[in-house]
Amino acid sequence: MSQAPFVDHYEVMQLSQGADNETLERVFRLLAKRYHPDNPESGSEEAFREVHDAYEVLTDPARRAAYDVQYDKNRSMQWQVFDQDSTRGSHSEDQKIFSGVLSLLYAARRNNPESGGVGAVDLERKLGVPREHLEFPFWYMKKRGWVEILQSGQYAITIDGIEEVLTREATAPVHRMLTEGEDADLGTTEADAANG
């Protein structure tokens, strides 16, 4: 019997993992109205069911806690874009590390422009790369001016790093980076939720 594919309830709700219940409620009302099958313009029975299922899981504290464990495990697996044995000494593997780190830091900066960063342990876990294999890439990216260390001790992408991500856009792994469409959807959701 095959296991059902993992469903990213946070992505369905267009929210971050840290969203509180009040935000969940507002966004749910907005999305339920948008996707309700009776809505002639944007109704979708499948999308409505996905939103309803996500809401049911994320508003129940016990179910959400259990889901978050699976969510973190799934996210960690998604970020393991290469195995640890293949990261030793290869230019192409260095490029994968650069792209993976920059993608993570880009997403963190997009979520919090002033102080969005990611800690070293988090980067190791999400990329599936041990710290000693990140030393050279971080040395290089700091020298190039692509990353900086915030007062909090976290790594963050710089303006030059963002420019590098944008020039690599066609080949860089996007994984959790927002696409323009997703970014527009999030902006609409937040604005609508604030008014809703």
C-alpha cells in the first residue's frame, strides 16, 4: 500500500509555519470564500477541500503539533539536494551548495527584509551538509559580499547576494523560494486578510 503524498498545509493556506490562530481564521475565511464551489468566478471543489483540510489540521493544537513534526522532516528532505559523500571537492557540488545557501537566505530575507537570517545549524540541517563542508562556501560567499553575519549571529543574504540569485534564476534550485506568482498570491492574501 503506497503512502499518500505529503501535503503542505502551510502552502495551501499561503502562510508561514508560525502563523497564529487568528491569522489562520482570517485567511481561511478569505480562501474558503474564494474557492467555494458556489463562487462562479473562482470556485474549485478541490481547492476548497484542500483549504478546509489544512484549516482543520492547523487549528487543532494536537494535530498541528504532530503535523509540524512531519512538516519539518519533509522540509529537511526537500533541502537535501545532494548527499554528503558527493560534496567533497567538486566544483559542481560547490555550486549546488552556493545555490542552496543563497536560496535559503533569499527566502529568509524576503520574509523579513530588515533582519531575516538563518543560523548555521539550521542551514546544515536544511541542506543536509555538515558544517565542515560549509566552511569553504561561506568563506567564498563572504569574500564575494553575497552573505553577511547579522548581530544575532545568523547568516543573511546581502544586496550583492540577491543580485547573484537573480542572475542564477534560470539554473538555481528554487525549492522554497517564492516565485513571482506565489509572491503575488501572498501579497493578495495578506492584504485581503487584513481587510477581511
